Amino acid sequence: MAEGDTLIVTETQDGVCLTPYTPELDSAMSAFEITRKKYRNALKKLAK
């Protein structure tokens, strides 16, 4: 990390997670959002 870098803050059960922003992470998060919406019901059942 360096001054001026961007962090992504994610809330977890244990507190918060700080992750450096990268274009690859942005792409992966976009793909996850699409998948999460598409398989919402299946993911809910798996979480039980």
C-alpha cells in the first residue's frame, strides 16, 4: 500500500476487511454480483 491507493472496506462477522483496489478485483466483483443474482435461491439453500 502506498499513499493515494484505494481501499475497499468490507464488513465481516469479525469486523471489517480492508482490500486494496485493483481492476482485477473490480472485474471479479462484477462477475460475482451477476452470479449471485442468477443463483440467489440456490445460494440461500446452500447457506442453511
